[in-house]
Amino acid sequence: MNRRLRLVLAPLIVALTLVAFGYYISRHHDTVRMLGRVPLLTLVELVGLYIVFFLTMVLLTRVSLRVFHTRIAPQENMLLNAYSSLINFFGPGQSGPIFRGAYLKKRHNLPVKRYLFITLLSYAFYAMISALMMFGGTRPWWQTALLLVLVGGASIGVIIWYKQRSKIGPEISVHWPSMGWIAVATALQLGVQAIIYAVELHSLGAHASAGQVLAYTGVANFALFVALTPGAIGFRESFLLFSTRLHHIGSSTIVAANVLDRGAYLVLLALLAVAVVTLHAKRQLGVAQLENITNK
């Protein structure tokens, strides 16, 4: 999609989401009451879980880069993920991945086509595990298997197409065991995400089963593939509201849980911002030299 169109659509969608949320709250006071009953300790717990979620992102970056024998220091890895998470949420479009690609190209001489291959690979595992969660929790096994085959086939097709198009072939030495570790790290990341959603839903009195939480998590994850807004605002909520027959969680609970989730994630971003400033990430990562590339 054209960058200018994205810059117009993203704030428009966020604004419409806020208007819809305000209208919904004005007519559903039970949502406000649910949020009011959530103890402060739950928010602290959610922030702690989001810190663990961030560490899984760091782990995923580490094992992903090993596919093409690229290594970065642990502190550099954490700063890169912290800074890219911030600009991905507050910047235009998909600023985070663009920044990471530019950074790895400049600092570690990783060609952009290899970075995109790694990204597609991690997205493929993300999509397949999310599909398994989405149907595996509440649908018959044969429907889950069919969806997994469809999503897996589409993901593999895209990877093969890109591999041939970008001429990433056998002549390039690939660290195959790292591909398996990408699947493990992705599963760990999505597992932590499911725990976060479970805490949110149960703190609101939803009493959702493990299968419902998995279905809820899978649906929420797929919203990220079409997100034009920060944190998929508006998209994730819409996906969850239109799939209530899949996860069987009420609309009031969905709205309240997403407000709680956004709040916890914003606290995480605030902590990452403090770390970025304190550790002088912009200077260490050479952000000034990459801003022009990221903003193109």
C-alpha cells in the first residue's frame, strides 16, 4: 500500500476506533464497572508478563539472525528491539521492521533480501502456530488440520516464491538448525501472549477455558497481518468482535480486556523508552544515520 495512503488511513482508523469505543462505553456501563474491579496488582502482573514477552522478541531476533550466521551482542540486541518497538508503535506504517532491516544492513552487512527471508520465515511460523491456536482450542480436529494445511501451504508458497525471486539459493550457507529454533522461539512468544490474555480475561471475570483463550489469542494474532495502525488498534478489536462464535467471549469483555491490554503495553513502552534514553540507544545504534532510510 502507498505510504501516503497509510499515513492518512492509520490516524483515521485510530480516530474512528476511539469514537466507536466512546459510543460503546456510553451504552455499556458494565464494561467500565469490569475495568474498575481490576486490582492494581493485575496491571503489575501484566507489565511483568509483557517484559517476558519482550525478552522472547530478543530471543527470536537472536536465533533468526543465526540462519545466515549473523550474531549481535546481547545488549545491542535488546536496544535494537527496544528502539524498533517504540518507533513501530509510534511511527508511520511498519517503521520497526524497516529500521531493523536498515540497521542490520549498515552495521552487520546483512543484505536486505536475507533479512526479508528471515522475516518471512518467522511470519510463517507465527501464522501456522496462530492458526493452530485459533481452531485447535474450540473446533473439531479435522477443521484445525485443514486450516493448518492451508496456512502452512500458503506460507511455504510465499517463502519459496521469495527465495527464487531474490535468488537466495543453495549457494548461500544457511544455518538450518536455527530455523527450528525460530519455531521454538515463536511458540514461546505466542505462549506468553496467551498467558497475558488469560490473565486479562480472568481478571475481568470471563472464566474462559484454555481452549477459548487459545482461540482468542489466535484470532488476535492474525489481526497483526493487516494492521495499519499502532499495535493493530481497531483491527484486533474488530477481529475479536466478529469472531465471538469461535472463542465465545462476550463483546463487553473483549472491549474491557483490550483497554486493559493497551494500558499494560503502553507501560512497557514507557519502560523501554526509559531504557533507550538511559543507555543512549540512539547514539549506540547510530539512529541519526538511519532515520532517512526509515522515513523513506
